[in-house]
Amino acid sequence: MAANILLAEDDRALSALILDFFHAAGLEVLSVSDGEQALAAVAEQSFDLLILDVMMPHFSGLEVCCQVREDSSVPILFITALSQEENALAGFRAGADDYITKPFSFPVLVAKAQAILRRSRGQSLGAGQLAYGSILLDTALREVTVDGQPIHLRPKELQILEILLREQGRTVSRDTLIQKVWSLDFSGDERMVDRHVAALRQKLGTAAQHIKSVYGAGYRLGGTEGRR
């Protein structure tokens, strides 16, 4: 899912973490630290999604939203603190599409952004479909596409991908993969899991970057910790 996203967040540590998770999901993000910079960025280039902190220097997220809505329908997602929920509701009235409350789960923020992007492009997920970044799995048809291009996976590779998609953002141990994919067919060699994951990564191409090896634990789809 190629997209151009603007993040306006004045907490630089939080902004850096958000960028890590979006980049891990294959999403490009331009980061600015106040409302004035956000408006300048929107004036200079087009974006597929704006993520705005409600409380920022110079112009608040609400003020940025109001100004953007004068001539643009770009999707807008607010980041707000619990005490600022009323501001988020005002944001909806100004034209925002969604909001997330601090403290929040980074994978949930990514998932919200991906859902907004799909809706804005008319690409809502159907029943039985799982997605992360450019990866889309149709569990009913047992078909996988990356950036819209079909790829062929062997049955166990597809099972591993489905498990990682369902548990995205969480580490899945090798033991769990063995139990769910091989069950009684397991030969006792854990390296078989690693070989299947390696084959899966090869077939996913550039999207393979989303599958992280977590040292001594297993694998995770998305996130930044434990990357190898």
C-alpha cells in the first residue's frame, strides 16, 4: 500500500517511535513538529493521510484540520490525550476521519491508518481478508498478493503467513508455529520452521521486511523490537 503520510507531532520521542512502526509497515511518513510546519507541508505537496496531534505549538491539530478542509478532502486522523476528547469530537465536526487516544498501541495506530487509506481508495477488506502493509491474504480463496500482484505460497508457508497476520505486532514462538502448522507431522527439527520462514520471505520480495526475527523467541509481523 504505497502512500504518502504527514505526521504532525511535537513530542519528538513519540514521533520517532511512530515513524519506526510506519516504516516497518512499508508506509512513508513525513514528520513535522508543529501546526505551522504541517500547513506548510500540505501547501507544498499532496498527502494520502494526515496524522495530527491535537495539541501542538503555533496551530493546534484542530486549527490545521479546519484550514485544510477549506480546499482538501484528504483523510485526517487525530492523536489526542484522554482529557482532550472534546477536542477530538470537535475535530470530527471539522472534518476529521478518526482519532486515537494516548497512550495507544503503535500497531493499532498503523492499523487505523491502513484502514483509513483503504476506505479512501475504495479498498475495504472483505470477510476473510487479512492485510499488513502491501500484503493481502484472502483466507477463503487461499490467495496472497503483494502490491496487488499474486504470489504462490506452499500450504505451510501460507499457514505461517496467516498466523503472523492474525497476530501482527505480537511475537509468535517457534513452538506455536510448530503446533499450529505441523502438529503431529513435525519431525523434531526446529530449523524446519526457519527454513519455511526463509522461503516465505523470499517469495514476499520487498514485503519480507515486515517479518522480524525475535532472537530466542520466534517471529513477528511488524514492529521494531527484536529486529534482525
